[in-house]
Amino acid sequence: MALEDTESGVVCRFPPEPSGYLHIGHAKAALLNEYFAHERYKGKLILRFDDTNPLKEKLEFQNAIIEDLVLMGIKPDQTSFTSDYFQELYDYCIQMLKEGTAYADDTEQEEMRKQRMDGLPSKRRDVTPEENVARFEEMKTGSEEGRRWCIRAKISVDDPNKALRDPVI
């Protein structure tokens, strides 16, 4: 089965985090993106470094990823960085929190995993947009309290696809 409406090509994104060297799973994803973007649909491939964890990332890894892609014959049409879009991502997050389509959550990771497996909502799922925005602002400061929280998309708590059960965004 082919994608529909691809006369103008498709855009694929390969998003490695520059915190280590590529492994076989990265290579598979990069090769598939190359195939669909360039060979199958004559589109565009974006190398988008997910540079959101400065404690782990190094220029050494970024350069190694670029070199490895060249060795695999993968030629991105564009290179960008998630950090290039921080303001836009921040604005979307505020919008989602105000609309009630996202929420701040401080559920411990193991408990969150159990709730997602069992199809149960977080106790924070239905707090007010104002409280969610306040928590997000605290997250932005990088304080100890702010680091306890994450933002989750309010999609579904009991979707058959467990990956869609209010994922952390």
C-alpha cells in the first residue's frame, strides 16, 4: 500500500540525540527515512538533532553522526536542531495547557507506567489550566520542584494502543 497525495514528495525526519554514537537501530531508521524521502517519494530528508539534553550531548557525537550518515550514503536535504524551535514549542505547550489538551504531571515513573498499562488516569489529569501553566513555569526555572514535573498530552487513558495513553511530551 502506497501513501496517497505524494506528487510533491514526502518529508521525513531523522532525529538523533547527539549524546552517543549511532547504533544499528539508528542506522535502520536513517536508511528507511532515506529510502522513503529520496527513493520512493522524491521528497525531503531532514536531519533534526534532538539537542534538548545538554548534560549528555557533545559536538563529538554530532560530528560522528554526520560522518556515519555519509558513510551509509545518506544525504539529508536540511539539518536543524530542536533548540532552534524552543520558543515555538514553548508557545504550543502553553496553548495546549490553556486549552486543556495537555497537563502537568508529577506522578512517579513506575506509577505512571502502571497507570498507562492499566488504562487509569493520573490524579493530575483534570487540574485547572491555570495550575498546569503555573507548574510549567516552575519547570522552566529548572528548580528542584520543577524537575519533578513533566507535560503530558491529554489524549486517552485507555486507548488500545498504550503509546497513546497520555504520553509525556
